[in-house]
Amino acid sequence: MAYFDNANLERYIGEDEKDAVVDLLIDVNRIGVALPLDYLDWLENLQGAHPERFRLIAHNRTFLREEESPKPSTEDSELPPSGDF
């Protein structure tokens, strides 16, 4: 994600706002929402990050993401046999 990096973030918001964004991402992660890997990379690269953030980031990397989730099988679907529409 090209726009989610320290340089762009700091251009638009200050240090306090950046901390608020980080805290929000951590809270979202804590309730079990899988963050995009770009966000996790950005969080890992922050200077002076609290150790709790790294624990949550490591745990978040184990979440199954939408693009990785298995697709439902069409064999078990309740579609009528072909020609019986």
C-alpha cells in the first residue's frame, strides 16, 4: 500500500495523531480483525514501539485472511442439475 507509510502519514498528521492511529489499529487487532499485511509491516517499522504491539502483530500474522481462505466447494451447493432451471 503506497500511501500507508511513515513519510505520508507524518505529512498529514502529527506524532500524537500517529500514536492514535497505531492505538486504533492495535485495538482493532485485539478484537480479532485481521489487519492487512501492509499495516503490520508499517507497525513493525515504527521506532520505539511498545512490546505489546509486537506481540499483537506476531499473533495477527497467524490470522487467516480473506484472500487466503478456502473457497466454498460448488459440489455441495444446492444448485439444480444443469438444464433444470
